[in-house]
Amino acid sequence: SGFAFEPKAVMETASSILHFLQTNCTKDAGTYWLCRQAGSDEIQLYCLDDVDNRQRNALSQPIGLLCFKIARRLQLQDRQACAAGGSCKQRGRTARLFCNALAVLDDAVHPNVVSLAHEGLADAMVG
């Protein structure tokens, strides 16, 4: 039928992933990172809001950078909403993400990102 994949198999896989997410994404308004290593069938889910359960490991720097990037994007969207007369709803989440980034990022490896994360956290806390 012209497809390089089987639509039924894609739907089954998508359904399985959705069930996995519904079962494991338990934090209201939580931020998660779903990833799969190349060549592997195993998926891993990381809660980016849960610093206490995260140890420094090979993924700590990418997770820290991801938290930082998401926080910066949310902060920008929040600023635009406030400037347009809307409400600033993302400050708490932004602050949590900046804190998570700071908890795992190595300032010797990412000094500029760590400095910007401190600045972003201060802005999120003070407004």
C-alpha cells in the first residue's frame, strides 16, 4: 500500500507508549523526558522535576541542559503573555526547572549556562 511501515504496528506501539506514560507520569504539571537509545527497544522516562531521585551520572549534564532550555523557553513565553496583558502562570515551574538544572550541571563544564540559570532563577523568583 506504499507505506514503509505497518500502520497497525505503529498504532499498537503508540498505544503501548501512551499506556506507559499514563502509568508512570504521575506528577501534575510535571516535566518528563522520554528517550530511547539507538538500536534499543527499551524506553527510559526521566522526571525532570525530581532532583532528589537523580544521581550524577552520564545523563546528568544532558538532563541539566534540557531543564535549562525548557525553563528558558517557558520564561520567554511567560514574559510574552505578561506583556500582552495575560497572566504569568509558569514562574513556579520555571523556577523548579532552573533549580533542577543548577543541581546537576557542572559549572566547570557549562559556566555560562550555570550563570544564566542563576539569573533565570532569580527572575522567576522575584518576577
